[in-house]
Amino acid sequence: MAGRWKNDLGWSDVTPKAAFLNRRRLMAGAGALALGGIAGPALAKLGAMPSRYSTDAAPNSLEDISSYNNYYEFGTGKDDPARNAHTLTTTPWTVKIDGLVDKPGDYSMDDILSGVSLEERIYRFRCVEAWAMVVPWVGFELADLLNRVGVQPSAKYVAFETLMRPEEMPGQRRAILDWPYREGLRLDEAMHPLTILANGIYDEPLPNQNGAPLRLVVPWKYGFKSIKSIVRISLVEEEPHATWNVTNPREYGFYSNVNPEVDHPRWSQATHRVVGGGLFAKRVPTEKFNGYGEEVASLYDGMDLAKLF
Ligand SMILES: Nc1nc2c(c(=O)[nH]1)N[C@H]1C(S)=C(S)[C@@H](COP(=O)(O)O)O[C@H]1N2
Ligand SMILES: [Mo]
């Protein structure tokens, strides 16, 4: 089977995107009442609107996206999160927003989702391990949330933290990483319109293994920057602790922009494998900034991305 990437035949060739989005919007409008029976006992549709930031590349199947995961809180095998993450309680959920903000507080998911408009963002997603997928996320711009809580002028970075709950996260009972998982962005990266907080995939709530109920998605950076199941967002002055960067700074930089010119010390980053493309699928060239250079390259003007990777 051919790998589904850019010019290969794929889902988007079979279903023209406009028609697909239209049909889905109609379904969202009609509500679960009229059409829910046809769709089966599906989860509530989120009703996300299409976005100009979406790629035309064919999305991976929900099966691919929710069965091949990195989420070490649930084990280090690619199929461990799908097997184990059902134990995670995601309601109620609060996100503490603190640090250099005008309105710090403990915000419920309802607080957070009220006043944002959910969009579908079909993004390329590239893991530092040299595999990739295309994911139809549902979410909203992180900037929307940060603007609502009011970022103070002295803030330079945003720090994120994953839930710490070893009773429900078996991986946290072992010293695989220095828990809780933490990540960070420079403020301008965090405010960039491509940076989203996602609460869904394929117009349905996020599967637990993908970081329910709320996870970061930064499509021009290696996947480990896209931290899952966020419980804390802090506006800070200094470069924040980032789990993989601190664990192994020689191999994982704080910035970790996708970059085919800077190899991982143990493997090449020049190409990657598309998940779902089959065992014998050809590797495809990796693009700088994962193909989002036009949008984000200027954030790094004057920086040596080989040294400050
Ligand atoms: N809390 C937490 N977030 C995490 C991880 C993790 O182990 N724990 N893995 C990261 C890595 S390495 C990748 S590639 C992506 C994978 O996201 P996905 O499973 O939705 O494809 O999540 C990132 N976010
Ligand atoms: Mo990753």
C-alpha cells in the first residue's frame, strides 16, 4: 500500500475536502438527534469549523492516531497508551493558570472552552523518533486563552505541566522520567496562531491516549513538545524546565524545531516514516519546521538553529 503523504492517493482524493467539511458541518448542525443513529453510538460532535491553517494532506485514520502513541505515563510501548489510558479520569478537570498573568486561577474545562471557537486544524505531526502522521485536531489558539487571562509584560516564556496521578498513570509509579512531564515555549512561539490547545480529533473529544482532555499541539516542533493532559500553565520570566531537554540536553534541545539538517546524535532526521503507510513504504524527506517555515521561520531570525536546537 502506498504511503499517504502529500501527492499519494489518499482519503482527501476520495472525498473532496470541501464536500467532507460541508457534510460534517451539516451533521453538527443537525445534531446527534437526527443523525446520531446513522453514525452509531458516537461521541458528541464538537462542531469545529474549518481553518485556513489546515494542510491538504490526507489525515491518518483515527485507528492509526489512537493506537500508535507516545505517552510514557501509560508505558513506553507504542501500544501501551491505547491499552492503559482508559484508567484516566478526565472529568472534572481544572487547569491552574499562574505566574505573570493578570487573572491567575484554577480554570475548569467549561471556563476554558467558553469563549473560544473550536476549529479543525489538520496538521502534520513529526516525532523526533522519525515517524510522522497527519492529524485532524480540534482546538483553539493558545493565544486566545493567554489573552483572556492577560499576559504581563515581564513574561517571556510559557511553562506547561501534565497531570501527576500515579494511581491512574502506571508509568508514573516508575522512574522512567522525572514526573510530572513538563514542557515550555518562548512567549512568541506560544502566541503564534499555529500553536493550539487541542481537545479533540476528528470532531470528537480526544482519546485519553492522545492527551485528554487538553493537550498542546505545536506542529513545527518535534512531537515531545506537544505536552498532553495539561493541568498547569505558568507565565514565567526564565526558560522553563522541559522534560526531555533536561533529561538529555545533548539529544533534545529546548527549541526542538523539526530540522532535517540537524541529526539526532543516534539517527538521521533527514527523512521519516509515515505511520500507516505499511511496512515497506518509502521514507519521505523531512521538511525544515515540518513544512511550516513560511509561517514560523521569522521567529528564529538571527538564531543558529544548529547550536540552539
Ligand atoms: N505528558 C506527556 N506528553 C507527551 C508525551 C509523554 O510521554 N507524556 N510524549 C510526547 C511525544 S514524544 C509525542 S511524539 C507526542 C505523541 O502524541 P500522540 O500520541 O497524540 O501522537 O506526545 C508528546 N506529549
Ligand atoms: Mo515523540
